[in-house]
Amino acid sequence: MKIPTQLKHKPVIVCEDYENVDGRDAYSSQAKGLSLGLAQWNDRGRVDTSAKVWRHTGGKWSRQSEELPLHRVLDLAILLARSLKYFREEAYRLPGQYDAQNPQIDRIGLQGDAMTLNVCTDNPQIDGDIALFTAALNNDAELLGERLSTLSRLLKEMGY
């Protein structure tokens, strides 16, 4: 399915068969495509890049399609990778998989400040939710691992 080009987000690089590889929803996903392009929120004289997940309901392009600035895509990848590391190497040692007195997982320096990662202790259901989240990560280990290995290989090839 062709990604629309007449909308405010202007695709430059596209993956128009994303529905075939969208995790557990592969081959039946509403997320039909991914694109990198010019952001829909660009103002005059300002050009921002973004990534977009294109959803199609079967009848029309959905307003649930998401557009993200490229740095935010990387921030999400950093958040995911550090969270996976936490659950793999640290959480299992703690009662309830986190330290309620010190829920901070990490501070990752970015652009002169830091992205702080915490277990969300404001969530009144955190104990059950963290167990469900961990189980889901374990169930998705193969899906995530394949993508992380590919990302790692590409980053190494680029010198990172």
C-alpha cells in the first residue's frame, strides 16, 4: 500500500510493507508503513525531520498515525535498550523488580543534561504492571533481540 504524499508530513524514505514485519501483528497490522521525511509541524523558514508510523484501517488512512522527530525515535531506542538492560541485569535481584526507595534506573547524558529513567512508582498498580511488563519483554525477546542485533550491526558498520 502506497504511503500518502499529499498530506502535511512529506515522506522522503519509506517502508511501505511494514505491516509484514510489525512484531506479533505481522501481516495483519494497521501500521502499514514507516517513513522518514519532513515534519508536518514545520513552520516557515524552519525544516524539521521526522519519522512516521502510517496506520490504515482498511478503508482510509487513520488519524492514529504517529509522527516523531528523528531524535525522539533514537531517544525511544535508548529508553528501550536501557530498560532491557535493567530487567536483564538488575531488576531480578530486587524484591518486586525495583527499589521503591530509589526507583531511578539511570541518568543518560544527552546534550548537556540527562534523560532520567525511573520505575513509575506513581502507578498504583506498579507491582502487577512491572511483572506483566517483564513477562511481555520475555515473550518478545526474539522479536526485540533480532532488531537490536540488526541495529547493533548497522551502528558498528557506521563506526559507532
